[in-house]
Amino acid sequence: MRNFYAEEQEKKSRGRLPAFPGTPDLGLINEFGWRLQGFIEDAKGRLRLQTLEEHVYCMGCHANLGVTMDQTFAFPRKVPGGDGWRTQDLRSLPDMPQSGHTAPETATHFECVQGGDEFRANEELLARFFPNGVLGLPAVRRAAPEGTATSRGW
């Protein structure tokens, strides 16, 4: 395992970008031998196979994480009280700021990527939250579970 990470660092220092054998139809394979095949919702809410570009983007994290056994991970959320750690209905979770930020997480993400996703390909979110190509914070506020976030000052 240590050799793998040392070799990877050596490749990066020489400017060699990672290459992943495979195709979206069959999945991309990382150097540990794990195969990743990704699906994402299309505009109608149906799953579609990710493009090669989307697969390679995902491999950036899933290809060489040393903190997992199989290069997969999840980001569960703990809510206060007795509900604690369990499957949560995200519709009822308030959109809170990340540590060190004042705007809620969704607004911060939209502002950073200038779209609903890193590829600016989600036309539904672009139309809804980026009128004329500019992030419309009032629309983001209205979409929050609480309907408005003005009470928190953003």
C-alpha cells in the first residue's frame, strides 16, 4: 500500500496524469483493481449512465483513497435529538452554512461552481437559480425547507 502511494506521488511529480482503463459501459478500473461505474439522474429523474468525463471526475476521489477498504464512502448527517444517526429525510433538514461560511451550503456550492453541478449541465437548476447566468439568491432562499433564510441574515 505504501509503495502505491509513493509511486503515485512520483507520477504526479513527473506530470503524469492518472489513466483508468475501461469505458462508462463497463466501468473504469483503478490501480487497486476496483471497478467504478456511475449513474446519475437525468432531467426527468431517471438514472442515466455517466459520461466518460463524469466517470473520470469521480475517479479523482474514488481511485486512491487510503481511508477506505473499497474506495467508497458516504456522508451521513446526524440530526439533533433521538433521531441521531439514521436515514434522514433531507427535505426537512435546514440548509445550514458550512463551517467558516455565512451563506447556507447550497448557496455556497452554487456560487462556487456557477451552476447546479460541476459541469454546469443541470439545465433545470440553471433555469431556476441562474436567471441570465447569474446566481439568484432570492430563488435559493425560497427553495430552502424553511422557505426563507432572511432570519439568518443572508
